[in-house]
Amino acid sequence: MGIVKISDDLHEEIRKASTVMSRSINAQAEFWIKMGMLAELNPTLSYTELVQQQLKACKVAPPEVIET
């Protein structure tokens, strides 16, 4: 594990986002880094498609959609 230097402004944005997403600051930064890497490797996929792809890879079943 290493140290990544980032700007104070970016750190503050990560801190705010981590609160909203109920993640640690490190977990939020890691999530954004991973999603950014996946987006670069799969430029034709949307964010939602990338998340679905990751859930499927981990064998997480999507919840049933209940129509009203």
C-alpha cells in the first residue's frame, strides 16, 4: 500500500462524498479511482452499465423490480 498525494480541494470533495455515500474517505477515493479506470477501459459503457457489470462479476443478484 502506498500514499497518493492529492490536492486539498479534491480531498474535501472526497470527504463530502464519503459522508453522503456512507463510506470512509479512503473507500470513496478507491471507488472513484476504480470507476475512473473502468470508464477509461470501457468508454462505451455508462456508469450504470459499469456498476451492473461489477455486480454481476461478484455474483450479486439484482433485486426484483416491483411495478405498481
